[in-house]
Amino acid sequence: MRIGKKSYSCSPEGLKLMLAYVQQEILAAKLDMKKTMHIEIAVEEALTNSIRHSGLSVDDKISVKCELLESGFCVMISDRGKPFNPLDNNVKGIGIALMLRLMDAVHYQRKDEMNVLTLIKNR
């Protein structure tokens, strides 16, 4: 099992760094191209939502944790922004629908004053 976690600024520049980090972890996991693309697209949508809707400033941080599991690949995204549950029935958007379609599991929880979104892609 490989586990990595990093924190980045809540900004467009931070988004680029977060995506590069996730891509690096996916490459290390040696997933096939289709699964890799699905994860990358879903993570970009989730991070973009976090940056746009969290109410955080560029000085605030978003944490990204990647974990290679026996069953698949997991990405956890957390921030201290205002509560935003993308799985709430009142939340609409193409990005959220895409994220749900591309990933095998998507979970949200509000824990310790943080939004925690977990994306899982099975092997």
C-alpha cells in the first residue's frame, strides 16, 4: 500500500500542483489508461468545486491524500471551507454528475470542521 498526502493553496496555481501530484501517484500505481483518465477528470472536478465553493482564500489549504489499496485507488480531498456536500440532492452540476459516473464510489462527510470527499476507483 502506498499512501501520500500533501496540502496546497486554494488557488488556480494550487489546483495545477494538486493535479500534478495526483497524476504522479496514479502513475506510480500503474493503473490502466482508462482508469487513469477517469480518476484525473473526477479529481479535477472535485478540486475545482472545492476551490469555487468552499469560501476559502488563496492563503487557505486544501489537502489531497492518495492511497493505493488492494481493491483500487483512493483520493481524499479535504478543506476547512463552508460545508459543501456534492452528493446532496439539491446540488446540481455536470461536473458532479461526471464525477459520480466516472468513479466507483464517492463519499462525503463533514468531520472536525472539514469537508472530506473520498473518490474510489476499483482495479
